[in-house]
Amino acid sequence: MRLVKASEIQEMDRVTIQELGIPGAVLMENAGRGATKLFLDHFKPLVGSHVLFLCGRGNNGGDGYVIARYLNELGFKTTVIVLSKFEKLSGDALTNFEVLTRMGLDILEVPDSAAWAEHRRLISGCDYIVDGIFGTGLNAPVKGFYEQVIQDANSAKKPIMSIDIPSGLNADTGQVMGVAIKAELTVTFGFPKLGEFVFPGAHFVGRLMRVDIGIPSKVADTVPGKISIVEPSEFSSLFNVEKPDVHKGRRGHLLVLAGSTGKTGAATMTALGALRAGAGLVTVGIPGSLNPILENKLTEAMTFPLPETGDGTLSMDAEKHIYQLMEGKTALAIGPGLSTREETKALVRRIIAQCPLPVIIDADGLNALPGELEALAHKETRAILTPHPGEMARLISSTPAEVQKNRVEIAAEFAQAHACILVLKGARTVIAEPGGEVHLNPTGNPALASGGSGDVLTGLIAGFVARGWPLSKAAIAGVYVHGLAADALAEDMGQSGVLASELLDTVPLLTACLAQGEWPLEAPPPHADFYNSL
């Protein structure tokens, strides 16, 4: 499912109305009718309930007028507050406003703080609020009169449905423009907006559902846009490509360079993640003194002791042995638990720059790259980087807070600039491709906020790559399945106290179900509501 920016949906509207000749009033009617049905389906309100509409002067308010008409006809008490002078209404919004006027609905003109102070009591007396104040075009902070209205609406603790997007959210970034409506239900039109899916915007939308308002697919296809929500259909067929007589040698052989004193767990989780992803063979290169520990931890993977520094980290002397280990391997995972010792970082950069294999770079592999990104220059889109926001900030000389403000754009720019696939971890993990395509992952929950879960993800992605999957598909599938494993565990265990090792045991069954086109969890897919369009 595509995610759109404000400019993209606005261009779709323009082409549909001006070039195809479908009247805007038709689109508005479709939007209002669909939103009414979803309002009734979600809230299941008693007939006669009082619904208060907060409408701006634009088309968002116009959609609200249509919904008010439908609900009024169904026997609900409706009060429409227009947060503007009536004389400022225009276009399709004005047309639908005039319909309400002729029908005799309760409509109030509330253009300023004084008028709001007179009528704000209506919020405490209503049963539901419909938010139609601002639409997707908002790009400035909400202040003054409108700020007070939104604060009062939130403080009333009434069930709120937002029209298209919660008023106060930036449709492109999900940032709160000073203050925003906290909706229980958001009914979005045409396509879900990027700012509704990423955080912090996702905190404000509640349940996000979509209405098809009649924008032809031909129009949508002509408006450029490369951002989408990950769906299992994008990769599930790859689980079924093997013949019945497959053997381990044909499922790929992953080399993992990981671990240092105190961090053998990172190497273990990465190796096991790759095996759970279906890699036929895994060899772990580890500082020599730690090899006995890894041999005890890993019974299904092979280990190889490598030259080390006095601190128990890989030394530069390990380089020639590593190149020998690469022979016969199909992918390399490098970084988990390697340490940030300077000699080890220098080794990592040399390996990344010269490695002939597809390489998945995580953790201390990433920490070796700030200021040294030329190590990626010759990878020719054969590298996958998996930073969390802190690691991403170090890569681009920024701060985690700045990364979090605009995750999608930062990830996309980096992937294109360095011809790599970038997996920017976190809630709604971003997978960016060098060609500009961006995928947002809908699975996962706070159960992943525990040590070792990132190493499992590295192993899953690397395991799929080792099997010969296209790198983009491997990254997308690894992130999706990783989050899905956390969702599966959360159904029985909750979202805290889940161990990273417990994620591993769920993976084979999950992937088997996805391969058969079956949904493996009790709850529907996280993006299912977007397809229940009207």
C-alpha cells in the first residue's frame, strides 16, 4: 500500500478534478459518505447521540458538512461549529455548507476566541467529536484561537474521529505542529498519509482507516511517489523457491564477523538468526580466545578463531585469514559486538571496502564508518546497513533527535548518496533503497526494546541474503518477520520481558505461514484497515 505526501495527494485531486473532469463535489460526497459508515462501524453509537463537528473553512470542513448531513438523516443530533466567518467559505465546502443551512441543521459561526469561549461548553455536553479543522496542507504551527480549540477538544476526553488527518499533524513528517488532535479514529482519503504512519504522528491517529473517494488508479500512477508500507506478498513467494531435494550447500553459507570480550552473545544471536532465516551454513569468525565460548554457545554453526588484540578484539593480523574464510561463502555479516577499538575499526573498514560478497553491516561495523564512508564507495549496491537512530546520527554527523524528526527523508538520502540499502531501525523501521524506493514496516512492538534483538535482525537479513535473495527483498523480509515475531510473542507474553533468543523460536512457523499466504497471528495484519476501503 502506497503512502503519500501532501503534495502528492493534492496533485491527484487536481488531476482528477481539472483534467479528468470528475467534480470535486463528487469526491467530497464520496469522502463524507465513506467516513460516515466508518464512524458508525467503529463507534457503534446509539441513534440520537450528540455529535459535535469542529470544521475549518477548507475542504476538511466541507467533508465534515457531508458527514453531518448523513448522520442527521440517520437520527443523530448534530451541531456544526464553523471556526471561521461564514463569508470566508468557498468552493465545494460552501456548497455543502449551504445544503446544511437549507436543511435547518444547527450551525454556529465561531470565528475567534471570544465566540469560542461562548460555545466551548458544547464540547462537554456532546457524545462524539468530529475533527475537520485542518487538512493535509498544514505547514505552520497551530497558535492562538485554533490552539485553544484543539486543547479543549483533547481535554474533553470524548471519542474523536479525525477527517483525513488529525488537525495539527504535519502530513509529511508526522511532527506535531505545536498541538494536535488526539483521535480515536482517523478516516483518511485516497491513500494513507506518510505523517499518519510514522511517529509521533502515529500516536495521534488512533485506528487509521481508508476511504477510496474515486481517484482513478491511472491518476495515482502518474503522480510520482516511492513510499510504501511493507506487505508480506512482496517477499513470501521466495520462501517457496527451493526444490524438494535441496541440501544445506544450496541454501547458502554466511560468514559472520562478530564478538569481543563480554559480547559473545551478539555473535551468537546473529548466527542463530541467520540459521532461523534458512541459511544452510553459518561460520562465525571470532577473536581466538573467545572461540571456546562460541563453540559452547553455538552447536549448529561453525566457528573460526582469529588473531586478536590484547583486549580480546579482532586485530589487523586477522585480515588475511578473513579473506580466506570468504572463499565459498555467499554473504558476510559484520559488526555485532566487535568493539570500537581503533585497530578493530580499521580492520572493519578494510574488510568492508574490499569484500567481494554482499555485506550486512551493523553495530560496531557501523561505528567504524563515521568520517570514513568511502569504504562503501565500491560496494555497488551490495551493502545493507542497519543503524539505530544513534548510529545513524553518527554516520551523518547529526543527533538522534534530528534523525527521528525526519527518518524517511534522511534514510532515503543516505541510501541514494552511498548506493546502499539502509535499514533505519525503530518504531516503523524504514528500509530505503538506492533507487529512491522507501518501505515502512508495520510490524513490531516494544518487546523489541531489549538487548540482542538487533543482532537477531542482522542475522535474519543476512540469512536471507546468504540464501541468494535480492538484497532489497532480504532487508524487507528480515525487518517484517523480526517485527512479526515480536507481535506473536506479545499475544501471549506482553510487550516487556521478552528475550531476544525467544524471537528466534517463532520464526520458522511464521515464515511457513507467510509462504502459504496465511496470516499467522490472532490479530489481522497491521495494515489491514487500509484495505477495508469504501
